[in-house]
Amino acid sequence: MDLDEIASPHYAEAGWSPAMLSDLPSELGWERFHASFEPALVHAVERCIQEHPGAVVGLSAGHTHPTDPSLRPRVAHALEGAFVVLLRPTPDADRSVQILRERCRVARQT
């Protein structure tokens, strides 16, 4: 399963309605929106792993790599004991970061 596909109820539990998710990026700007949304992303990881132990779940970087360092232990705890696979677009870490940043930039423009 893909967490992006099933996370809406978990976002709602954290106080984020679909309207907020569609309106706030343009109101706040992407970076401020994402920073304020990160606790809901982490909550969704916690709840998904809780509800689907042993499942194969696509988490995406937004759910697993919060920019707020205080949230990282929650993700690590939620994934404790899980088999985690990191997929990168290329074996070179620096080039992978460049590619992923470009994909994010393009996605924000659409």
C-alpha cells in the first residue's frame, strides 16, 4: 500500500482537513506549509504502521524525513523492527538528492 493513498484519515486525526491541504500551500508558501504539516505526516506513519503491521508500505520521503529534527525519533520509533528499503534514482547519493529536489520543484509548480 502507498501511505499517500491511505493517509487522509490519519491527517484528519492530526487536525488537517482536505480543504487545509489544498488551500494552505498557496496561502503559506510551500516551505511554511510543509513545516507546519510535518507532525501530521509523522502521525500518519505511526498510525499506518500500527494498523498494518508486517505490510509492505510505500512511505515516501515526506513521511519519513521530517526537516524538524524533533520529529525524527517518532518516525524511527514507528519503524523500529521494520525492514526498510531506501530507493534512490541513482547509486550516487549527491546526484540522487539533486534529482529528487528537481522532482519536488517541478511537482510544486503543477
